Amino acid sequence: MFVGVCRLELFIHASGSLKEKRFVVKSIKDKVMHKFNVSIAEVEHLDKWQLAGLGIAAVTNEHKMIDNIFSEICRLIEQRGDVEITSRTIDIY
């Protein structure tokens, strides 16, 4: 069994308020959770309106599968166009 933890820092270009940021983050979280069956939460920068820190956790039976899941999640987020991933770290246990 492998457990993967991915930490993403996002810059939200079009956000002008915390309300707009929450809308974007909620949309990302919902899509990622339903498409990839992972746990995801906003864990950093809760009071900043253009930054978001997301934590994502996945459990699989293959090491490579975790890498693939996190790569696909990053592609999905970057395809939005209004969000830029500024930092990404992955730990696999």
C-alpha cells in the first residue's frame, strides 16, 4: 500500500475577493474529488484572496499510480486558465 500526499500552491489570477477565491477553489476541489476519488482540502492561505494552498491525499497499491494521479490533477487544474500552480510537492510513503 502506498499513500501519496501532494501539496499545491495556486495563484488565482481573476480573484478580486475572498468570495471569488472560494468559488474557484470549491470548483477545483469538487472536480478533483469526483474525477480522481482523492481527498482534497484547502490548507494554506485561507485569508489571501489570490493564493490557495491545497492538500491532496491518495492511497493506491502502486507507486507509479500515485504519480499518474497527481500529474493528471495538475493538468486538470492548469487547463482552467485562470489558475497557475506556483509550487508542487509530492511525498509518497
